[in-house]
Amino acid sequence: MAANFELLNCSVSTNSVLAKNVILNNFGLGLEEGTSCISYAEGNFGSARIYSSESCAPENTVQVRRLDEYLMQHKVKPFLIKLDVEGYEVKAFKPALEIFRKDPPKHIFSEYAAAHLRAAGDDPGDYLDMFYDLGYKLDWDGRNVRYGSQEYMKLLKLVGNINLHWYQRT
């Protein structure tokens, strides 16, 4: 986790526009505050996942916070959220749903992998529906994906990772 954060910090700090507009935090997001264990995919330490374990090496321990508590504590009203949490999206976003109902970010950019969501114990449909219920429209590779459409059904069965853009309806 520390190596990933150092790389991210280096990337942001070398770009003056990003450095002024991006807030970096070195913790995970979840349903409850606490600590968890994180594992890295062989050969791809950018593909890390939280898992339950009785024993966890100190370098694999990650602090977990709730998104709603973070936003309230820091009085942050994000315009854009970029999230890539390897299937932990529902657990990361769910605590902040009430805040997003009142003051939604205009754009949410998220990696999506149905298999990763299932591996984390979540239904891909619940993830998609969470944003539709908040009034977002979905853009997938330049296509507007309507709730229940053929494209929506493809997303539920999709194999692999893709990027999704959620835009607040105006």
C-alpha cells in the first residue's frame, strides 16, 4: 500500500494542475472504520484487494475509513470522484449515499469489473443501480447506457475491466 501511495503522490506532485486540485489520502474506503489486510496480484501491485485474515503482515495492513465520515469531517463537496478499488466499489460508496442524495458529485469515474464485485460479495446490479437511483446517467465507451437496456444487461455479464463514467443529470 505504501509503495502505491508513493507512486500516486509522485504522479500528482509533478503536475501543477493536479497538485492544486487533487487531495490524496492513504487509506482504504469501506462500510466500517478499522483496519484490513490488503493483497496484491502477482506481478501487478496496482491490483490490490482487501481481504479478511486473522494474521496480516504489517506492510499489508491498511486503515479503512467511511467515505461519509471523511466528507463531513473535512467539509469536502467533491465535483469529481475517481475510484478504482478492485470490486470494493459498493462498500466504498454506500456509506456516502445520503450525502450524495443531497449534494451529488457531478462526475464519478470508476473502473468496473463484475467478477471483482462478485468476489467482494456484491452484486454488479446493486452497484449499477446505486448510481441510477441517485439520478446519474451512465456513459460506457461513449454510449449512454439506460437502466434495463441491452447494454445494461451486457454490463452485468461482462468479463474483464472497463471504465464507467457516471454524470449527474442536469
